[in-house]
Amino acid sequence: MAEVARQDRKKKGDGGRTTPKGGSGSGSRHAISKGHAAGDVRESTSGRYTAPIPQEFKVSPTWVPVLMFALLGLGALVIFLNYLGLLPGATDNLYLLLGLALVLGGIVTATQFH
């Protein structure tokens, strides 16, 4: 019984390494990029791992949260003033749509905030 299991494992592969052993100095990890000189050798990446973005690159500029809160507040104010009838032309659906568009712009801006 153990002999059959061992033969099945040999048929499917023994689960060992499928890529050659070696560090960054092995020749199989280098590739010549298209459009570069023949002597220009660059390190190729496997694409399996993406390093995390450093914290200093994740900080949003000051205008992002200011714009976000301004759009949200202005949109809410337009909707509120529309329902009170304090905007020119009395209550109008266009004012409501403008307010909703401003709120939506604030939400979209909020997705860019880090």
C-alpha cells in the first residue's frame, strides 16, 4: 500500500522546488528591457508581491479634506435652503439636484483622502 502511494506521488511530482535555487545574483532573474541598449540589464519582478506604500506617500494634501467638507456642507445647505424656500425661484428640483451633486462630489473626494 505504501509503495502505491509513493508511486502516485512520483507521478504527480514530489512537491519539491520547481524553480532553480539562487538569490538575486542568478542569471535567470535578469531581463533586458525592450527599447534599451543591449548592455542595459534590469532586474525583473515576479509580480506576486507588492510592497506597501510608505506612510509619507499616503498623506493627502490639505486641500482634499477642505474640499470634501466644503462640498458636503454646501450641498447640505443648498438642500436645506431649498426645502425652506429661501432660494430664488422658490423650491425647485434643480436646487435639489445641485445639492445632491455637491454632496456626491464630497463623497467622491472623501474616497481620495488618506
